[in-house]
Amino acid sequence: MPVRSPFPDVEIPEVPLFDFLFSDFGGRDAEPALIDGSSGASISFAELRGMTERIAAALAERGIVKGDVVGIFSPNTPYYAAVFHGILRANAIVTSANSLYSPGELAHQLKDSGAKLLFTASPFLERAAAAVEQAGLPADSIIVLDGAEGYASLRDLLASTAEVPAADVVPTDTAVLPYSSGTTGLAKGVILTHRNLVANLVQMDGVMKVGPETRILAVLPFFHIYGMTVMMNHGLHRNATVITMPKFDLPEFLRIVSEYKIQRLYIAPPVAVALAKHPMVDQYDLSCVDVIFSGAAPLDAELGNAMGKRLGCTVLQGYGMTELSPVSHAMPDDRPDLDLNSSGFALPNIECKLVDPETGEEVGPGGRGELWVKGPNVMVGYLNNPEATAATLDDEGYLHTGDVAEVTEEGVFSIVDRVKELIKYKGYQVPPAELEALLLTHPKIADSAVIGVKDAEGEEVPKAFVVLQDGAELSADEVMAFVAERIAPHKKVRVVEFIDVIPKSASGKILRKDLRAREAANA
């Protein structure tokens, strides 16, 4: 039997995301919506709304119409939110790009999504310009947030005196196209509608106690659906103040938490390691922190509990994926008693199944099965990829997550394994197929396979098994350097083993379980 959320269903407002977030600030119009943690520069709720309207007008003036796609390739700043919602207010679609992307990876996303323009920041301009050229877009399709000679800037857009376009989107229209590797393979555009995003914000309300007095630190990137929905948009929705950081730096992170009296931290597990173990933490007053919520990858309970004890705060964990907008499960703020190895309950309006991946039979409490999720936050599908969509979404509307879970009689879910092949490195997705394809472009490599292995700190990292061409010589360092020069840093191969043959099935599929068994035997 499907397991429904223990929470009552919530009503999903039938409005576009912009209207949902910007129609009423609860009397906090003059209060800061976003603060740059480094400089202290802030944007009030009213200023943010005005900026989004000017950006929308300027985009319309540049020819952007309903359904056009506009990219954002930038670190976290308060202006990210202004541009994001300015694009939506222009009736267009946002495609958010990983700030670590190489020009080739960014070019793929720009081409695949059909992006017409790209917002970036000056430190990223060289990569952005190369990507735009590779994607076949004109150089003037780049807008530099902080300005650069020869390019339009955000200031130029804000100076526009054009008319704000008439609002012309409905809840079922596409709002964002973040890119995800899903359960396997190369990155794909995930079609999320305005209703998907609004639904997930309302679903989160019942378990995440965020209000106008809450200060949230946004160090996880806004380009990632976790940062986009849970930090940026849920903060706006609850009229909270969001303090931004462009990247994680422990001393700066601790300073901002202490100085701005941050009450709520959203993190990925690598940050938990620092907060639980680094001696520098003791130099700062972090008594302001009430809740630390971990997502993007599994958090070890022992580590999480050590962090919570050290900071004197509640530590919670949730589960989600880009295809779920992203949150489907979470430990509620008022249930710190739950096992921290769990992901808590399904959110309101969600029902789940656990299905044995071998037999296709449903599994009840105490058993293990692939987690299937159904709800208003489930994506429409993958852009231009009906095969991948059909493999992930079934006819009943269940999204097959590729993760193996257990559930208790109370409805508490725990993720225990993965059916899918995706590697999670510090919360970032690393698709083995992409690395394997890249390795095969090396003239001295005959075959390859990539799996995730644990490093000395317990972090999952990509390991490449490499078969050399006859008579060829190549070192592990040379293999890793070859990949590192062509890929985003988080996707780098970090371990290499040379073997005689890659184990494969009769159909040619790589038998990763055999490689994992080999790894376990050698451990």
C-alpha cells in the first residue's frame, strides 16, 4: 500500500511563483530581504520587487518573450534573486547553471535549454564568454551583474524606462530548467513549473518553522535546487532575511553566522564535518543558531549529533532531488527525537511506494525498496528527452527516485542505498557515464568505468578503472590531470586503478556491482 504523508494536505495556490512571493510582504517592505554577508549591502523587500520589475522591462525591451529561456551563471549574491525573479516576471524561464562548470559544460546547457541570454559575474566572464561562443550565441547575449567593459550590466537594465510586460504565465507553465543527472547519465534539463515550485514552498511550511524574524544563511548555491527553493524562495515566501555567501570559507562562514546572528543554517554534510571537528569553531559565538538542516547527500547521525551537541542546536535532515522541486521528506523542526540517520516524514500532499527493484513488488514497513514519490512537486519531465522521462516517471505519476529506502510503521523514511549509479561528491552530482565518455577520448585509454568509493574522510569520490591501449603507458596522475583539465572541479577523478578488462553484461552494460565487490575485497 502507498504510504501517505502523516500531515494533512495543504492547499496549493493556483498562481505563478512571482505573484505568490511578491504580492504581500507582511508589512516588511522596508526590511532587508537579502544581505550580502561579505559587504553588508542589503536589498529590502520593496527594493527587490522594484528591481525585478525593471529587469523584466529591460528583458522585454531586448526581445525576451513568454517561453524564452535565460541563463544565470553566478555565485550567490542578493542580485541573484533579483535577476531570477526578474526573468520570471518577464514571462520567461530560468535555467540556472553550476558555477563550477567549464565552458564546454555550460555551452551544453545553453544549447540544450535554448537559452537566449546569460547573466554572469565578472569572475566568471572568461568561462561564460567561451561557452556563449561555443553555443553559437552572440557576444552581446551576456549581461555582467557587476559590470565589465564591453558588456551590458545589471545597472544598465535597472536604468531601463521601458514598460513592464503584462504578466502572461499560468501555474502550469515552465518556470525553471535546472540541470540534473537524474538517476543516471548526462545532465538533463528538469522541467519544473510555477505550480511545482509554489507547491513545494507550501509543503515545506508545515515542517520548517521559518518566519519574519528568521535569519537564514545561504552558502549553498542558488543555482542548485536546494539553495533555490529552500533558502532563496522559501526565505522570501516566509518574509525572512537571507544572508548570502558566494562560496564556503570556514572563517568567513563563522564570522557571518556570529555577526548576523543567524538562526537557521542549511548545509550539506561536508560543512557538518567542519562544524563538528574544526578547532576554529570555538573562537566564535554561535549560540544564535537554533536549527541546522542538512540535505543534498546523506548525513551520518554520529557526525550530526556531534555537531548539534557542540553548537547546542537542533540538527535535522531531509531528502529530495531536483526532480522533486526538491524536498519530498524532512524531519520536522519539532521532532528532533527522530533518528538522525532518517530523512523524516513525507511532506504534505505526497504519497510514496517502496518497490523491490528486482521483483517489482511493493514492500511494506521493515522492508527495503526503491522509493517512488507522487505529489504536486514532481517534475513534468526532462527537457527534450522523452526516453529519460519515461524511465523516471510512470503512468500513475510516481517518480522513481533510484534510491533504496526503508519506512517505519510511523511513516519515517530512511535512505539506505542507491539503485542509481550517480556519485554524490560533497552534495554535487557526478554522473559516471560522463566521466567514462571523457576518459575514452584519451588516445591511450581503451576502456573505462567509474564508481564511487570512500576516501579517508568517508566522502564518496569518483574512482576510475582504466584499461590501456596495447603497448600504451600512462600514470594515474596523468589520467587525473587529463580529466581535471576538461571538467568542473567537483567531477574530477580522484582515484585511478589500471585493470585488464572492464566487467560487462552480455548487453554491454558495465557491471559496477562487480567493481564494487572488487573494491570491497581489496579494502
